Amino acid sequence: MNERVTRVGFIGLGTMGDPMSSNIAASEHFDLALFDVDHARARTLADRIGAVAVDDIAELSDREVIVTMLPTSAIVHRALIDDSGRPRIPARPGTVFVDMSSSDPTETVETGEALSRAGYAMVDAPVSGARERAVQGTLSIMLGADDEGAAERAIPVIEAMSSRIFRTGRLGTGHAMKALNNFVAAAAFTASAEALVAGGRFGLDPAVMVEVLDASTGQSFVTTHVLPDHIVEGRYASGFALPLFTKDVRIAQRVQRAAGHDAPVCDAVAATMGDALDALGDVDHTRALDFWRDR
């Protein structure tokens, strides 16, 4: 049986990393150390949640489990692996790295292989539920792992941030599932936005449209959690940036191409979101509806 994990490191304290690491600290089962390239952010959060902040990622070397929550798998790789292919953190043998970012599964496998050569293990555990459920500690997790012992060591830490953990298979399958999930969510968002634009031009009230969609067969996470607050009420603050959402759909494209089949819906959604991204840049993804309406 694995020895209980107590020392945890967390890398990446942005929109999702802040509440996720806060829930680890709130569980009171772990000694938590935080790292972010914005050192002031790490220190401020550490003071607030009762953790410690480090200014050098190598200072996480005494951690048994190290979580990454970063924008892309390329950034995860650069954070953990140096130019010569060696880990940047001189951790203890058996240390488990848990990538909870929305990453490209191919790059995840490459990073995992580099860590494995140094005697470490990696699991991928991307999240679903957006910032609201990150704050609540009720995220859904898609967990991929080649090493069952590593998964067992990581799970208590993951449980502090989640309500459900789905075992998806080998390393990389969690990130593949996350990308495909976000493609489905993006398809629902783009279809809903298209319907709202058409309905508005036909004289329908957007608020009534959202009510009908959410009570009918068009119901989805988008109609329940995104459209009412961020489109109808005009908040445009879902916490999920358009560049990150578009990146996930493009990862889903690559996953489908790797499977060797056409993906016309995914291609159409990626193109539509890509158009909005080119025009709007780094904004909340809900702003895309205004672009599509104006176009």
C-alpha cells in the first residue's frame, strides 16, 4: 500500500489554479507549496490559504505530488523539462506529476516519458466544470495513467478538488477526453449562439429563447450555465477565455484526425471559433456571440 501523501506542490495559479489549490489547502490534509511565474500572486494566495510560496520551481523538490494547471501542454513541458530533456525539479524518485491543464495528449505522453526516464511518474487529470465548480471543489476529472501506483498516490489530492473522477485509460487519454468534451461544449455554444442571432432577427426575445432551450431538447450546460448569466444578462465573464476554448477544439481536431476519420462538425466549430479569435483576441469566449451577430 502506498504511503500517505502529505507534501503537495501546485504550479499555475490563474483562473482555475487559484480555487483548485485553495481547496487542497482547505482539506487540511496536505502541506502545500505554490509556484507561479507571477511571484507576487503566489505569495498573496499562499498568505490567504495558509500555504507557502516558492520563487524557484526547483524548490518543489521535496514534494511527493506536484500538480500543474497551465494554459497549454507546451508550457507544461517547458515548466517541467529543460532544453536537454532533463526535469527542472530535482524531485525524489517516485514523485508523481499531475497535469490538470487542458493539454495535447501527444505532448503529455512526451512529457511523461521524459519524467519517467528520471524516475518520476506522470498522470493526466484535466478538469471540467469551469471556475464555478473549481471554487466549489466539485470538478469532474478525467484521469489517465500508465502507473496504477502513481494514480493511487494522486487521487487523494485530486479528490480535494473534485466530486467525480473518471478513469479513462493510459496516460494521455484524460487529455484526449477533455478535448473531445470541450469540442462538444463548443458545438453547443456555437449552435446556441447561431440560434440566438437568427431568433433575434426574427423578433424573438433572447431571454425567452434561452428559457425555452433550457426546458426543451436543446438543453445543455451552455443553456443552463452560460447563456443566462453571460449572454442574456450581458456579464461576459464565464472565466473561460476564447483562446483556450479554441485551443481545446483544435486539439480535438488533431485527436480525431489521429483516429483516421473525417470530423466535419469539429472542423466547422474550429473554423467558426477561429474567426472570432482572430477578430477579438484574448477575451471571454462569450464575447464571440457579438462578433458572430455583427458579422
